[in-house]
Amino acid sequence: MKEIKILGENIRRYRQFKGLTQSDLAAKVGLNKDTISKIELGERKNPGLKYIISICRELDIEMEELFMEDPTTKTIKLVLSDQNMQSLERILAEITKESPKKKE
């Protein structure tokens, strides 16, 4: 099923963007790491609506974003918290091949 693969890829993309490990996300939504891994790999055919809603809540995204074939066409709303700022700094450092600047 194409939708299951898209769902898994998008969960992985948004999870990594938020700086979460599979274990982090699993703990937050009441699953285990292996289940999150299977969902991301498209091996779990029915993750359950309850868990999809929880995943969306933890990743701060709308449910529709998990099923978009190309989520890069949607504007991502970023609330600048300390955690989001650190994630953004890591992404920018990777893009520019610089190390993140330390806060003084």
C-alpha cells in the first residue's frame, strides 16, 4: 500500500525534524520503539487512529501532513521554542557544514 509507505516516511521526516528518536516518540504516544520503527518502514499496516492522532499531537502537525506525498509543498509552521531552535540550528549547521553556535 502506497499510503502506508507515505505515512511512515512522513512520520520519520517530522520526527527527525523535531529532534526525536524513535524511542522518544514511542514513549510519548504509548507505543514501543519497534512499533514506531515498523510504522516508519511501512511494515505496520494499521497503526490505529488513536496512535496517529497522538503522533500528530507530539509532532505538532496536522493529520493531513502525514498522508501528503510531497509534504515539502506545505508550509511548515515552526513555533520557536528552545527545543525547536536547537533542532533548527542543527539542521542549518548540517546544511552549511558548520557546527552549531554555543549560547553565551
